[in-house]
Amino acid sequence: MSSAVSGPIAGRFGAADFMSVAARWVLGGLFVYMGLSKALHPVEFLKLVRQYDLLHHHLLLNVVASTLPWFEIFCGLLLLLGVAVRGASVMLVAMLIPFTVVVLLRALAIHEAGGLPFCAIKFDCGCGAGEVYVCKKLAENTLLTALSMALIFWRSHFLCLRHAVFRSVPASKPVLNDE
Amino acid sequence: MQPMRKAKAVLLETLLVAALGLALALAANALSSRGLRLNRNYFPGGERLAVANPGSNSVGVASNAAPADPLEATRQRLQQLGLQLVSSNEVVALFRDPRYEPGLVLIVDARDDKHYTAGHIPGAWQFHHYRPENFLPDLLPVSLAAQQIVVYCAGGQCEDSEFAALMLRDAGVPREKLFVYAGGITEWTNHGLPVEIGARRSGELLNPRP
């Protein structure tokens, strides 16, 4: 645990620290939940991944469908525990942006084919929450991406087991965090 | 210099998370009883993808030019795969055929355990082709002995009946015997036909007198 936690919380931590913890726990909890819901039903997730028609070789399709849920759980746990927070947050951004793009492209294809109002389009995007309205999903993903990006830049170590795995300054310098 | 060091530390951490996460994910999949077999093709003959969306209020999107009538599109696709389509009436006729009881006509349900036990065509064998090792040892001998085999799943956008039929074909069942009931259990129940609950030959029937 970060050394600063042992002191009186009110005196040593500000609103940014609490916001950072809230962001980590929201993101972490959500990714663990979404990952578990897919990992427990891998066949259903495999079918949903296939429907995007992006991966044409069965080996690639199987690797993505079988590892992605567990990878999400892993990143979610890291954020919940406060371990390698920036590395995990970069990975979340690296997953969320392509997910959002493919969901958007698929929704646009449906919109063009069926002439439905864009925000009335609803489908199971394979995100772990069943069928969702596309506008809600896009807004949610944008928010999650923003939160993940904020965690990359926020310096708070509050309630972190090990915020950074690698130190960015020589160990001889007296610092409380990795700045 | 400091921002560079910081960026390098974040990059290294990201690579570590990616490598460790991938290794753990592969291990978890391998250890999970529900895990996928990485080298298995779960969609035999499924390189084409006609359906882009099974959403409740959305429409199917054809990836290439296809007939406007979905049933005709299915028929053509099955034809290319060497399979034949059967209508609801034909399945009912086969269900009432005297050859059905002794197993010369087989009806095969390609859905998972949960859906199969919730209700299937009476006497239908289960073959969830995503777990073939659980079903083929029993199903293959009776399939080889049968004269006609009808495979179905949920109906509508469901493709599992096609994949199950193709897997049976690849296991050695002559393709001439294999038929796909595209309407599936949805069409069957919509016609008020009998449905068996629980295990095969459980005797628990819904709509016993169609």
C-alpha cells in the first residue's frame, strides 16, 4: 500500500485523490464485470465477435474471443488494486478506442441499410451487457475512454498497492511517487 | 529528460501488462471447462457472413449481393455447402414418419443445453457443435445408420444448424442425408407442435396433440 495511506486521510489527500480512486474502481469494477460475463459464456462471445466480420481466420477469431474477456478481467483487477495503474489504463484506452470504432461502423451500416434513426439502433455489441442502444453505448465508451486517459495522467497514489511498476527517476532521489 | 523517462516507464509498464495479461488469459482459457479450443474451426464453411446484425430492432446487413428473400438466400447458401433446406411441413411429415421411432429418420437439435432442455422437438438428439466431444460419440453411430437427418436450431438468424450439419458431414455422414430446418424451434412452436422438455425421451411434453 502507498506509504501515505497510513496518515490522516483528510489532511493528506485532496479531491483529486478521491476522484482518482473512484475512477479506478468504477473502471476496474466495470471491466471485471463485463469480462466475467463474457468469460462465462465464451461461445456466445465467439459468435458476437464473428458478427463483426473482421477476423477471417478461425485461429485469430478463437484467440480474440477466448483471451479478451480474461484480459479485461486482468486489467480491471489491476485498477481495483491500484497496481500498474498507468499501464493498465493505456491498455484500456487501446481496447476501448477500437471497440468504439467497430461499434460505430456497424451501427452506421445498419443505419444505412435499414433507414432506422441512428439512436434507435439496438444490438448486442459483445460488450458484456447484452443488447444496448448504440448512442448510449457510444456515450458510455467515450466516458470510459476519458476516465482511462485521466488515470494515465493523474499522479495520485491513494489506495494503490503499487501505482507504478517501474520508477521513472533514479532510486537515489527522495521522492514519494514515481515523478 | 524527465518526460521521456516517464513515458518510457509507462510504455514498459504497458508492455508488461499486455504480456502478463495475454499469458494469464491464455492460461485461464486453457484451464476453464468452458474454454475455447484455439485450433478448432467452430464455423465450418462459414467464411462468408451474411448476417451482420441479429439485434432486436435492427436489420440484417448483407456483406455482398444476396437475394432479398432471406429464405431463398439461405437455400442458395446451403446449396453451395452441399446441404438441403426443408420446410416446416416436411419436418412434420418426417416427425410423423414410421421411420422416426426406430431411428431411420433423425431430428437433431443444434442448440446448447439450456435451450435444449427448455424445449426441443420430441425425440430430437442434441448436438451443440461447439462441444462436439460431448455429443458425437453417441450421435455419430446413429447418424451413420439413419436415412435422413434434419438439423435445426433457434430459427431466424441462427446458423448453428448449418454448422452442426457441416460438422456431421465432415465426421463422415453423407451429405445427401443432411437437411437443415431453417425455421427452427421458433417456427415449430409457433405452429403449436409438440415440444419435449428436459432430456431426450423424458416424456414431458407440451402441446402433445398438435
